[in-house]
Amino acid sequence: MKLARIFISGLLLIGAGVCQAVGAEGADTPPRWDVSLQGGLYVNNEQAWLLRPAVGYSFNDYVGVSLGVEFTSQYNQPSRFTQIDGYEAELLRSERDVAWMVFKPAVVFRSPRISLSRDGFYRLWFETAPGVSLACPFRNSLTYELKEFQGGVSQVFDVRRFPNEHLTWVYWNVSLSAKVAIDRFTVGLGYELSNFDYYSCRRNVTLASGEKFAVPSKQMSQSVFVTVGYAFF
């Protein structure tokens, strides 16, 4: 995949720059903290948004760690129907969109900064951040409303819950981003690649008919995002 090759090439270039720069870095560089907020979209078949606040700590100008908490949900999902005991059953409206909370610790590697102004007030650099995703779904089951019709009007008379089995909740992820600093404020654009299975919380739900709940096949998860942040000592 062309996009994946470009992504891996970018990682190698940043890694080479970081290794060279860390060797020249002084040992007395003060630690720095930063807070950021990322917002974006998954670009696979998930049709989902993401919002990720994070806090980071830098050991020096080139290496640091971060911890983010991602909130993500699908949007505009169609209603789902099935048959249960001969009755029409509809998926509960509040459960039509898959939603997750994902804890994302990562190691952050930065390229040397490029000054965009003589006084260094504006600076550009690139980051790569390999990490782990610890994913917790908001629901690991599905609830259906059973309906009966009287004179063409439906009425809910029962609900059935179908649990999911074999939830996968640990994944890897790696991101590549470009950032510009304006004094202590930062803005940036990024791309993330992961083996995150967005449908793991529904992939092994067996309905009353004995069939599995239909979800898309597994594939690599990709997302794009914008980020804003603030650095402080």
C-alpha cells in the first residue's frame, strides 16, 4: 500500500534524525510538560470521529512520553432488525453506534526543530509516537426491543440482550505528525496506523437465530487528526 510505504519511510527518516540529535543533546536540558487535544476521523469503514486529550513529558528536545485518553464513536449508523421468537426485533437506538474509550500511552520521538523565524518564535518539527492502545467499549453487548403490531402500530413488549465474547482490548498504534510551535502553543496535523479492531465489541455476538451479528471484516485501522497544544515547564 503506497500510503503505508510513505508512512514507514517517514518513520525511518525521523528515527535517523532523532538518533543523531540525541547524541549532540546536552544532559542538562530541563524537562518539559505539554497538554494537547486531538480531534479527527477514522478513514476506514468505521465512519467514526475521535477526540483525544493528552498530557506529555519530554526528557529532552527529542524524546518524551505521553498519555492520551481517546473517546471515539460511530455516527449515522442505520437501524438494525432481526427476528426473535417470530417477532420483529430492532436494535436499541442508543446502541446502534459503536463507541470506545481508549487509553493510549506512547513514546514520542521528535526531529530537530526547524526555525521559521530569526528569533525562533515559530518552529517546525516532525514526531513519531509508537504506543499501546488499551480499549474499553462503552457496550460489549447488544440489546434488542421485541415488537408486536396492533392495527399497524408497533409496541415494545420485551427486550433481549446478547453478550459479546472474546473481546480484544490490547492493540498497538503508531502515529506520524507535523507540528508548528508559536512560542509555547502548538498546532499540527497527523496520521495514525493501528491494528485496533473497531468492531471487536460486536464481532462475536450470536443472535437468537444462531447467526453472528454482521460486522465488517478486520483490517488495519487508520485515522487522521488535527492537534492543538500548550507546552510548559
